Amino acid sequence: MYNLGERWSINLQIFGKYENSNGKKLFKLDTRRKMDDGTYPIKIAVSYGTDLYLSTGISVSKDAWNQEAGKVISGNAKRLNDTLSTLFCRVQNEVLALRESGRFYELSRKRLTIALRFGIFIGVCDSGPLSS
């Protein structure tokens, strides 16, 4: 675990593919907001004092999601889980880059969210959101 100040931390060591060392899932199906096609968006959980959830642009049905494992289990599961892993690695890289530049400590929660979203989606999902 890297301590990035009083309120800021990110756990960069992943235990298993879809959870951090505290056993907390890296991905969450956001069932609060149902999409028009009946699917729900998958979010990346970032430790930030409290959790900060970033949209992945991927949505799946409840039946295609394993909540306990925090991963897609049907449809295009391999492709979608690989994409989720790639997005998570990009989040890690963005946090480290912001930290190394010294800008990380200056960002509010809102600005951190914007910076991470901008950084992880450059060149990803250019054709629009992915869904199963």
C-alpha cells in the first residue's frame, strides 16, 4: 500500500485478479442506475479515503455479473474482463504519474475524478461504450 497523504491511498498490489489486499472488489456493478437496454454500468473502485467510483463504459446484465468475484461471467466475459483489467492498470498508472509529478496532492476529489477519467480513456472505447 502506498500512503499518499492523509486522505489519499491506493493499493497497487492485487491479490487475485479482481480484488485488492483488503479483499475489497476492484469492480462494482452499479445497480442504482439501469441503462435503457436493461444493463447496469460497471465501475472501478479507487481507494480515496472513501471509495471513488469511475465509470468503465462497460455495462452488463445482473445475470452476466458475479458480484462476489467482481467480474463478468457470461456473454463476452473474457473480452470484457480483460478490458476491465486494462482500465484498472491505467488507473494505477495515472495515480502514480500524478503522484510523481507532484500534482496528486493538489487535486480535490472532483479534479482527481476528472484527471483519472481523462487519462484512462484516451484511446480506449473510441467506438463508444462496451456492453454484453
